[in-house]
Amino acid sequence: MAQVPEQIASLLIPMIGRPLLIPNVAVAEIVSWDQPQKQEDTPDWMLGTVDWRGVALPVISLELMNNSEIEDAAQGSRLAVINGVGECKVPFYAISVQGLPRLVRVFPEELGGEEPSEDPAYDTLVMVSGERAVIPDLANVERQLNQLI
């Protein structure tokens, strides 16, 4: 049986609605917003690409992946560069976020109110240290992204 860590260093990242709770090892860097170059024939949630360290980085909106009706979701204030994992065809991609993340240490016993999310980009709705947050479903997000690459 896998050992459960005592704590997980995570980032609480402002989003439209609930903030995103994500382990900080999943995030390569937080960078300033750069308007993505939109490609034709892509879903609304695929905002386009930006140049990051000489790489064309796909930029996605988790909010638009969940609900294409959300206004202002195509414009963020920052980009969270995510390390592609598992079956992801790209080593990095970016998520549009609404502000600077805050480092939080998550202790398993602190998590509460866990309930599965109905949204495709989100895995679980949680309470962490008394604050509402959402854990993304990066495996599903990356499967969706792979279909476009």
C-alpha cells in the first residue's frame, strides 16, 4: 500500500469561481498573461498558443472546458504552465488563471467536504483549511488536449 504523505505542498490559484488546488510539483511556472494566438477549428476552451522559452505552448481555459457560456474566461491575468504527465503529447501546457497563486500545505486530515465534480476539467470539490477549492482532473484535460495536437 502506498504511503500517504504527511503534507502536500500545493498552490491555491485564483480562478473564475472556486480557486484551483494543485500540487506545486505539477506547476512549472506562473507567467504574465500573454494573448494566445488562436487557431482555427478548435474548441472555445483551446485559447491558442503562446511562446514560452522558445516553445509554442498550448493555452487552455478550464472554465470554458466546463461551460462555454462563461464570460471573461478567455482572458486571464496570468498563465500557469503545467507539466504534462502520463499520456500527454506535450511536455508543458498553460492554464489561464485569474491571479497569483498562494502556497498552501495540505494535510490529508484538513481536507473536507469532498465531493466529485460533474465538470469534465475538475475532479473533486474540496474544503481546504476552511476554504472552498477544486482539484483539477489533469488526466482528462490532457486527454482532451491530445485530441487537438
